[in-house]
Amino acid sequence: MAGVSGAPGEGLGGTDETVQISVPARPEFVGVVRHALGALARMRDLPDTSVDDLKLAVSEAVTNAISRHGAAGGSESGASRGGRR
């Protein structure tokens, strides 16, 4: 499984919450991850420009993970975010 992760203490409001999303390593799932993390960012009341930046970065990271994982013959890609207060 390929993944994207945030360092502890970074990210959506610096909470202790962890979000992990696993999707098949196929391009049609990039939007699923992008929209899910965008919704979480909005729940944390991040400014619209920050949400847009996050969605762009997540799209690029998941696309890279899928490309690399698919080239290695894998079947799933993952995105996760962890953080501490």
C-alpha cells in the first residue's frame, strides 16, 4: 500500500484525530480522497484558500502514490493524516 501521511502536530487543526483512507490504486479514486479531505478541512473551518491548497496537494500526492504503487504491481493506495495537540 502506498500512502500519504502528515507529521504529528501538523494539519487540520492540530488535533489528536487520525484519518486514514485506503482506495484502489486507480486514478478515478483521486477525487474521492480529495473531496473527503476537503470536507474534513472545511469542518475545521480552514480558510477557502487553504482548503483549495490542501486539495491540490492531496491530489498530487495521491496521484504520485497511485503511479508509483501501480508501477510496483500493487492494488491499493492510501492516504492518512495524523496529528497531536
